[in-house]
Amino acid sequence: MIIQLTNANIYDPANNKVGVTDTLYIKDGVIADKQEVNGTVDKTYDLKGKVVMAGAIDIHSHIAGGKNNLARLMMPELHRATLFPAENGFRAGSSEPTMTSFSSGYRYAEMGFTAAFEPAMMPVNARQTHLELADTPIIDKGAYIMIGNEDYFMTLLAQKADRRTINDYVAWMMDATKALAVKVVNPGGVNAFKFNQRSLDLDEHNQHYQVTPRQVLMTLSRALLDLGVTHPLHVHGCNLGVAGSVRSTLDTIKGAEGLPLHITHIQFHAYGDEGEKGFSSGAAEIAEAVNSNPNITVDVGQIMFGQTVTESGDVMHQHAASKHAEPKKWVCVDIECQGGCGLVPFHYRDKDYVNALQWAIGLEIFLLVEDPWRVFLTTDHPNGAPFTCYPHLMRLLMDKSYRASFFKHLHPEAQRMSNLMSITREYTLEEIAIMTRAGPARILGLTSQGHLGAGAQADVVVYTPNDNKETMFAKPDYVFKDGTLVAQNGKVVASVMGRHCIARPKYDRGALKGLETWYDKYQGMHINNAMVKPEDFGDYEDIRFLEAHCQDRHDGRSTS
Amino acid sequence: MTTAQEHHHVACPYCGFGCDDLSIGIRGGSVDVSQIECPKARAGFDVDDKPSEPRVDGKPVSYEQAIDVASTLLRKAQRPLISGLQADMSAVKRALALAERTGGVLDHSKGDGYSVQVRVIQEKGWFAATRSEVTNRSDVIVLLGTQAVNAAPRFFEQSAWPAQSFLPDNLKNRQIIFVGDEWSSNLGTSPQGKKVQHIKVAKKDMPLAVGALRLLWEGRTVPETTAKTLPLDQLRALTDTLKKSLYGVIVWETAAFIDAYGIDEAEVLVHALGQMTQQASDTHRIVGFPLGGDGNIVGAGQIALWQSGFPLRIAYQKDGRPYHDSRAYDGKKLLADGDVDALLWLTLFDAKDSPPACKKDTPSIVIGRKDLEMPYEPSVYIPVSIPGLDHAGVIVRLDNVVSLPLKALRTNDMPTACDILDLLTQKL
């Protein structure tokens, strides 16, 4: 099957092709060079006047897993308001904010997103998460394994385990759970909360293990570097949502000592405690620190006004935030000596001082971080807002007068405390293509995604340019996934199944005796049953794995 | 007597507690059940691998014929009930798709207890913990009106008195306190001889005791009329014990509350316990650990949540839109009242999970184990192989997060529930 897209105005920053008009060839689901195409062209699309980009990639979106289901369970009122029927072979379901798995796949595809990654998979929840991802159609997907609070890991640190032992453990964890990357949430703090500690700053000690968050961060970050995993440690730092959190976030950045870190939903960790209300924007300092530390990447976690449910592995701070639950209900769970989760419904309001400032802080960070390769578009779906508001968010970034029209409705005190209106930057199409395509693919090691060069997956999005960028990005003319036309004019037209993206650093299975003993003695589960294996799913699940780029391990461990 | 095959670290789907440490010997296609100590596991694994025949109106037919008749019955139905749902994840996915496709009602045979917990979470929530947290961390376990072993036969051996914990002091100092009516004296005694403490509260007074515990936690006075019927000093001492605990766990069994007090009172109780865990968590680490989760109801609920956005008890409209109401869409009641016009009963784990009674003219399709106890001859019966014995699959444990891989321990030529549901769906 050969498809040609002629007169395409291509935005493909990964291949230094920006605003170039050319013909794109798709051969059997893959982007092909002209000289490779020697058969009959089956279908031609004349894209004169259209903008063409690779499929977009969401680097951080809670689309699957147990806590997502708890969020759904807790808020039937939201789902009742967003029912949609089964039509044309597409499954029925319900939508924002904690939408169904099918809905996630369809809505992403309709917006031109062809990959999204669940960033907080509990080790014990991995098998279930993959079963849910197997019901998330069209897009490629994957998950980051959430470690750094397990009693086993804390014990390793407390006992000053050697570097290779820790590296073997991290690599095993990724393989056992079929993860693409590693995330840490409130490093060591979720564990400390189980010993009834209510906060844990970067250099404070977990009272039981005498381990600090900084140790956890540095250990895991170095492990990933040693193992050759492309995505740096995905960090949900200390002090989520806490006024004054900017200090520990800045300390984290400075303390990284050049080690790569990806700091996620940094908006929630960028709060000062100045002003009458003791809550202020730390965006400028954060952006300055990101700009001057090339080892740091961030995603923002923009909030939007409205009702949502926040879900997080950070039980400590979700529990603290439960005082602000709206409606007044919440669930927290301590999970299997590995971590936990907390679900707290929130209603963000533009007339609320704190919420208004959160909104402004997110945009300030987007606009003040200079390098679009190092800042990614997220709302921490559904925690800040559902991912379906991305087109609106893109317009806010690309159109300063549009920004102003919203800003003037914010709580007046929040307006006074924000410098957003002094920032004139407007994102360009190229910058959007970098931050939503080329950048995420590069930082995740997904070499066949995020670009339109020969050999790339034919995940291609075609837009009609429009001054109203929300309209432009909400309803692409065409979306191709692996060469199949899956959405047209913002509506899904075909469903295909994407891949489960994983990374497989090498490890020495023989060096995991300690872990095996731990599982035997304490975990209530045998180590082999803790590993997700394709055969677990029988013959009835459509699960195909795609391996992200991994370098050779370089800590001297010989691995089989 | 030779054992042909020995499997170790086998996960067991026969209660929600989800042990995975069974050793199972297969001899001539049958399980050597003499090795299995847990009564639920022994009963579940005790089934041979001989093929069985499908039936239509009690007469043996081929699988094709049975599927033909079943699909006709489903096609004619305006509102079928698809329930039982005691199946592995892949089979549940298919049953759910079928319910969406046919405008059916979806429930599970253990839906009552589940629906109570769903409502409590939708109303207020709770602070809970999973099994290995209880096993390792707890220093106080309060069993509220449950002896635990009916729901989880190995609760004491596995979680209450494990051989070791990585927090050895918490285990060494662990106290287990039963609040309730009768306690058989040696039940739950630790290998070292530590006994379960018993605070005797008459069955009828349990709701009062839960209320009193909440008041005592808050430091408020228990009304005199209530106090008279309760062992207040002991409940006060229990509150002090919890306040001194490092990690306290409150264990209950929602289904047992329903049996004892009816569904409404059970809901009030679970609600109160949920709130107690929330309130206590302001200053302490006190968590809830509800027992239950039989027949992979938790896993079935998870699929319902990610596919429809709602927990179980869903009525799909003709266009597939899911309407959820945990009271209204009680499958057994709808069936008894004639508010559904066909039954598809899918059940692969508990051989006693019989299809519920239906009206005389309501057609019934049963996809189940070949040793399923059948109180009446269904219109169509399709025997299938068993996950965790004949084929691989996945279930989710009682604590909502942990999934277990079920292994194929022997080969069996019978079709799987997935095969049958796929064929049935194709015919619709």
C-alpha cells in the first residue's frame, strides 16, 4: 500500500525540515523515501495549503491503571454527564475528565496525538495497566514504572547497597513491569508517610530508613544513566502543591549536579510563599534554573478551570490536599510496600486566588523556558485538566491577545501577583512541533516516532492553518496512524491497535537473589508472578511491544 | 501413584485473598487435591479434564448448535442480563462488550457487597491498604464482626501471623482484636501461642459498637442507652490501643454485614468505617482492609470502569451508552422480577456459583465449568475450560491493585469462555 501526500507544508523539526513544501510517501505504514517507492501509488492526497506534522506525543497523561479506575469509580456524576453511544463500530463510553480507555484512544487520535504515556504505574498494578492499555485503541502507549518508595529499595539504600545491585534492581523492575521509563513520586516521602511522617523535604530523613529524598533522586538518576535508558528519571518532586515548594524544586535542579532529570508537572512544584496570602509564583526562578541547566527537562502540568479528579501516587500530599476536596470525598491507599495512591476531586476556579495563580504560573513557565526541546505540553491529565484541552492550551501559548482575554477575568489579586501579561512570546508552529513531537520522541528514545523521515512510523497529521490555533489543532483534516487514516476533520473514522512501548535495559538475573528472598518473605507474591509476561494474557489480548532505544549498560556489570 | 507434573507458585482464583504459593500436582489430567490445605482452593481445583457436552434444553448438542441457539436467544432479547461474571479478565472483557452490544444489564454474582462499597466510595471514600501492608506493617488488627476465615481461609497464616516481617517489632507486638459475637477459642492463635483478643458484642449490637468506637475516637461521650448494652470499657481500651498503634488495620467483610443486617444497615456500617479511617488518618496511620473480592469481581469491576467509566451494575442502552446505578441494576432482582428477558450466566471459578432463579419463560444461557451446580436446566449450557487450570488468564485480588497470572497447569481440548464469547458475538 502506497500513499502519497503532495504539496505538504512540512513541519518536521527532528529532520530540520520546517515550513518546507514537499511530497511525503507512505509505504506499508512507514514513511518512505521517494526512491523506495516503485510501485503504483494507491492513494494521493493533495495537501496544498495544509500544514503537516508527525503525530503528537503526550509524555505524561494518566490514562490507565488502578488509580484511574478509582477516580472513575468515585465520580459517576462526571461520567453520567459525558456519555456517548457506540457508533460505526466504535465502542461506547464516557468522557472527560477520567475518560474511558476507548475514549482516550479516540479523543487523542482526533486531535492528532498518536502516542500517550501513563506516567505512574505501580509495580503490582503493571499487568492490569497493560490490560487496560490493550483496550486503549489507535495510539501507541506505555507506562513509567513508579519506584523510589518501596521498602525494598529503601532497605537497599539504608544498607548502602552497591551501585550495580541497585542498577540490576531498576532494570529488573522495568523488565518485570514492561515499562518505558522510571518515575519517582515524592522520593522516599510516600514511604515516610507510612511511618506517619507528614512531610519530607529534600534533605530530611525518612525516620525509619534514615534515607533522604536527595539520595533517592541521585541513586535512581544515576542508575538510569548507567543502564543506558534514554528517558531520564521522571521526577514528581517533594512538596507537591505546597506553598514554598519552589525552593525544593530549585534545590533539586541545582543538586542534580549535571545528572539528567525530567521534572514533571513542574507547575505544581513552582509555588512561592510570598505576598499577603502566602502563595506566589515561582515560575521565573524555575524557568531561569531550567534555562541554565541543560540536563533538566520539564513538562508543565497546566491547570484549566473546571471540575476534575486529581490522582497521584503521592499519598502524603494527596492526603493533605483532601482538606480541599470538592466534592468532599477522597480515597487514599497504601499499596503493597511499594507506594500508594490518593484520589481527590478538585474544582479549579478562575475567581479563586490560588487556582487563578496556578493557571498563570503554568503559562509563565511555558513562556519563560526558552528551549522548546526541553519543555513539554501536559496538563498532567486529568489532574490539571483533561488532555482534550490541548488545542485551547496551544492557542494560549501561540496568541498573546487570547491569553490576555482570559487573564483579565482572573481573581484580581492573582493578576497583580503574576507577570504573565509582560511576556510577549508567542509559540511558533515550529516550536509546537518540537514540544509535542520531536522533543518527546527524542527524550523517550522512540526513534520511529515524532518525525517524518524515512523509516518513521507513518503517524502523520494534516492541519488547515487558521489564525484561531485552537480550531486548527482541535480538528486536523487527516490523521494517519501507521499509514491508516484513523481520523478525519476531528472525528475518528477507523480504529487500529497501537503498540506498548517499553525499554529493556540489561540486568543480571543471577544478581537478584536478595530481591527474590524479599518477595518470598514479605511480598506475599512469588517473584515470577510479579513479572508481566506475554503468556499471562493467553491468546486473547492484542499486545505488541515496541522497544525504545537503549544504550549499552556501562557500569561494568556483565549481563546475559 | 506417580505425579506426572508438579507446578509451584501457582496462583489461586478461588477467593479474593489471592494466594500464589500453591504447589499443584497433576496426575492423569486431575489435580492431586490432597496436597491442598485451603478448603476453597481444594474445592476449586478438584475437577478432572474430561470433555463435557453442551446441551440445549437438556439434550446434548455440538458447540456450534449450542452457540447458534444461544445467539438466537440473545438476538431476540430486548434486555438480557449478563452476569455471574466470575471469569478471567479476557473473558470479562468479552462479556462486557456483549452487554454493550446487546443493550444488556451487567452484574456479578457477588454484586451486593461490591455495590455497597461502591456507594461508600462515591459518597465519602476511605483510607485503605493492600494485603502485604497489613502483613508487614500492622501492629494492631481489629476484626470487626468477621472471623476472616470464611472470606479468606488463610488470613491468619498469611497476613495476621506471617513467619516474618521487614518490620519485626510491628509483628512481634502485633495484637489482633475481634469485636463481635462468637469466637471459637483457638481460631487465629499465632504459632507462638498468641491469642486473638475477643471483645464480645452481640450481633445485633455491632452497629452500636461501631458508632461507639467513632465517638470514643473523637473523645466524645457515648450515650447512656447505647453504653448500657456495650462492653464500653473494652471498647475504650481498644480505642486507646489504636491511638497508640503505629499502623492499625480495621478488617471487615461487607458481605457478612449484609447477611447479618441487610443491605442498608451494611452500607451505614461500611460508611462509618470508611469515615473512621479518614478521620483517624488526620493524626494516625489507621487503614481499612475489607475482605471479599471472590470470583474476580474486583477485576470485572476494573474492566467495567475502564471500558464504560462506571463500576458494575450497568444497564447499557440500545445505542450502547452505559447507565450505572448500583441499586437499580441488581441482576438477581431484575431477573426474579422479570425486568430482564434473558440471562447469560458466565462463571468459571466457583462450582457452586449457580445461575439464579428466573421466571419460567426467561431463556437462560450458561457458559460455565463442567462441574457447575445447576439448580435448573438452562435453555443452553456451554461447558468451557477453566482459567488457572486449563488455560492462562489474569485475575485481580481483593485489594484492587494486585493482579495475578493464572497458569495453564494441564492441557484441555475444551473451548475457553473467550472462544465461545467470540463466536457468539460474531453470530449476533
